[in-house]
Amino acid sequence: MTEKIYKTRIIKDSDIMGGRPVIAGTRITVESILRHLGEGITEEELLDEFPQLTHEDIRAAQAYAADMMADEEIIIL
């Protein structure tokens, strides 16, 4: 993927939610989206709960989290 799907949708600003990654223009954190999905809430239910979200925002949050995990360094002791 040459351009990250989340490049314009996910922001980190120390003045918003303590610098946690959020959906641009909201105070909805990537963590919150992932936790809701992990608890079994459907994408449609998430969109109903947070009407300012879009399907693309949810995909961006997932892609962002996947890329952050991919960059994790594993140290085996």
C-alpha cells in the first residue's frame, strides 16, 4: 500500500485526548473503536453509537492499529 488509508483520518494531538490517536475532527480514539469491535459490536452498531464516524474511519482505525503492531519490536529473552 503506497499511501496509508489512515494518513488523513487518524491524528495525534497533545491537546486532544492526551495525544492518543483519534479520528480527525472527533474525540473518538482508535482504542475505543477497536475495543467496541473486540466486544462484538457490529460496525453498524458502532456507526449508530457514534454518528460522526464513517465506514472509512473504522477501516482507518483498524489499519492504523495493524501498522502499529507491525512495528512492535519483539525481544526474546
